[in-house]
Amino acid sequence: MKNKAITIFGGTGDLAYRKLFPALYNLYMLGSINDEYSIIGIGRRDYTKEDYLTYIQAGVKKFARINYSDDKFDKFSKIITYYKMDIQKEEEYKGLIKYYKDKDIIKNHIYYYAVAPRFFIPITKGLKNNKCYLKDAKVIIEKPFGEDLESATYLNEQLSFVFKDKNIYHIDHYLGKEMIQNIINIRFANAIFKGIWNKDFIENIQINAFESIGVNNRGAYYDQSGALKDMVQNHLFQLLSIVAMEEPKEFNSDFIHEAQLKVLTEMKPIEDRDIDNYLVMGQYEGYMEEKDVNLKSKTETYVAMKIIIDNERWQGVPFYIRTGKKLNKRETEIIIKFKSTNKNIEGNLLIIKIQPDEGIYLKFNIKKPGTVDEIQKVSMDFCQSCILENRINTPEAYERLLKACMDSDRSLFSKWEQIVVSWKYINKVLESYRSYSNKLYRYKPETIGPKEAEELVKKDNHYWINDESNSCLKQGEDS
């Protein structure tokens, strides 16, 4: 008998098509999901079950990690159903809950809100007011969680009236990526790094999240959000907290979150009139011609930012973050720039590549072969994604996150307290920017961003490390 269920609100959307159903297919093939489960896709499209399976099948075939076959999908498809409804109409939830009861899947339920934030409360009220059994139900919430601290707090209150706090999972798909999980091991399982991960040995840390695409069909959402809210408040602050946190007392979700939260609270507020020394905002040329974007938009598509962490470990070490759309590459990486032992020699670099290539490499100095006494920089690297076996065996981010929720493992999800601290910081940055700066620099598509970002780090006698060696990629090409 099927007694476990996953309901996906937004079951006909892009996220379900490209990420969720391919991840669920992988989990089914691995046995993490079995025939005890029911997966219900919710949508407004006038689909039959066969129509829906044809739609889902195309996404699984294209995006699933585990090899696709019609026989495998046929087995998987037997646990999938489609339910047509308008999620904004509360009265339609009566039929959905009757459907659950008829199928005996009212309990042991995970609700995935793969929809825009404006639908979170209507869905929650629809379930609650129609007496859906939610005592032990789990809910997975996609970003963005609110538009600011006030709206995020209201959303959280509404969810907490219905779901237990421990059963509310704020998803950040970056936290499901293999190399993000590896940062903790790199830091704390290796004596050579553990002892030098501090102000005495590190000059600066750079976190980059570059996108080569524009806003595509997300213009309406993005123009109300911008890069600060869309990327910095969640993804990049999560990366920063993992890189900068103290060693947790124990390596479980509670202590890891506690360590992350502590370092986020130690980010030094930016003084209003000092905002231009800490923040550069940009917008790519042509953004205002994108679909559903205001023709006079002042929304930023690029952010370069300096953050100071006010604690003993990181005193005086700047953290630089960059993110933007329509840049010259798609790449997310963390660069640790170590201090030089000699003013004539560049410091070592530890580069953690998160996407699209996954790997880690260390750049260090050796004598150049020959009779001339010259120093050259060489790399020692490990490319996680270059090895076929690793690619096959490494779960995709959403696969890992769904499995974690099923197992009640909260370590890969943001806690509400972290979201509060992040929003407070971003709200203050935006207030200072709008009151004391409001500068928005244009940049050409397929470049590294506005030139003013270079000045941001030059003020500290540093520079952006635009690593083009791509040793991970080269290794993959050679193998």
C-alpha cells in the first residue's frame, strides 16, 4: 500500500521538469524512493495522466543523471499522478484532500512549493482551512523567501501556524552541490589547511558566482528582485558562512547551523556614507529591453561587494563577492588568496570550483627548470567532475536535497535564523545604497562586469583573481 507521498505544487513548471522529476527518477532507480510512494504533480494545465507522464518523461530523459530507458521510466511512472486545480482557489483544496484520503496518502506527506512566493500563503491556507492532516507533514520552500525581512517574517509566521518549525525546509540548491559539502572536509579534515585558515596566513577570500545568461523569461520577477536579493542574500552568504565559520562542536546539522549563524552575525555593518567603498552595482546593456522589464529599470544585474567579518579569526581579512548575469562565463568558485612570504613572490592560491566543473586545486611556487633562478606558479589539482565514475556517482543538488528532507536531515537547508540575519544585512545595504549612492554602472554583455568593480579591490591594494587556467577542464579533456 502506498502510504508516503510527495506533492509538487507547480508540477508543470520548469523546476519540476528540469530538476525535481529527474532527481526523483534518480532516487527511484537507487531505491531511495520505492513503490510505497505516490508523487502528485499539481498544475492548471488540462492534462490527462498520460499527457503529464509524456511531459515528465521528456525532462527525465534529458536531465536525469542515471541512464534513461523506457522500461525504467515505465516503472517509475506508476507512482506518478497528475491533479488539475487552481492553487489560488481555496475551495478546490476540498477535492485535493478527498483525493488524498481516497488514495490513503493523507499522512507521511512532503509538500514541495515549486511556485512563486506569492502562492506560498494561498497553498498553506488552502490545505489548513480544508482540514488537511498536517501534523507531521513537511514542506519544502524555494527561494526567494520574501522580498525583504518584513515579508519574509510574515511568510514564516504563516507557515509556522500550520507546519512545525522542524518540518519547514528552506531550500538553497547551492547547499546540495558536492563541492559545497566538501568545503567542511577540506577545512577541518586536513591539518595543512586547518591550521592556516585565519588572518595570519590568508590575505583575502573571493567568492564568485558568474552567469553567462540574462534574465530570460524571469524578467517580471528579477526586475523586482535584483542580484543582491536573488543571489547574495541566500547563495553567496551561505557560501561565505561555510568558508568563514568556526569549527562546529559536532558535525551535525544543529552545530553546523549554529556556527554558520554566528559568523553571519559577525559581518560588520557598512556605514552609510562608506557604501561606495564596499559596494558596486551594475546592469548589463540591453537589460531594459528584456521581456517584462521596466524600460527605466534601476535594477542591478551585477554586484561586487566587500564584507568584513568582525571576529578574531578574520580581523582585517576582506571577503570579496561578485555575481552577475550576462558575463563572459558561467562559473562559481571560491578563491583563498594566501599571504606572500616575500614581497617579490605571489602568495599561494587555493581554488574551490563549484560549477560547472567541480574540483579543487592549489597554486604554489617552485623554481622554473633551467639555469635561471626564476619562480613559476604550478598547480596541484583534483577534478571531481572530470572522472566519469565520479559524475555518475555524484548526486545532483536536488537529488541530495530531496533525500535529505525524506531522511529529516536539515544540515543541507537554511535555518530561519540565518535567513533573518541575511535579510537584515541586505536591507541595511540597500537602504545605504539608495540614500547615499544609487550609482548603477553599465557593462557590456560577455565581459567580466563593470570596470568600477576593479577599483573596489584596488583601494585595498588587492585585485580580482580571474583564473583562466581551468586546470579542471584541461584535465578532463586529457582524460
